[in-house]
Amino acid sequence: MVNIVAYIREAWIYALLPAGAAVEYYLDKWNDSKMVLDKNKSRLFQRELKPNEEAWK
């Protein structure tokens, strides 16, 4: 039992780094989707899209 606690105490950073990267990836995708909605409402970018053209990447 003591060895497990010591291992967790030493290796906690190896669990937090991938979790932080996953949260950052999710928030980045969420922010991009919000930006697309705002860009499509902008007068500067109002135009007809060509066939098979995406609004924004």
C-alpha cells in the first residue's frame, strides 16, 4: 500500500499533462465553432458560398 501511495505522489504529473492537453483541445474546438458563428454574421464576410465550400476552418 505504501508503494502505491509513493508512486502516485511521484507520478501525478504524468496523469495531469494528458488530461490538460485533452481539455485544451476541447476548448479550442469549442472556441473555433463560436468564431465560425460570429464570422458568418459579419458584414465583411457576407457572400454566397461556392458549392462544397466550407465557411471557415
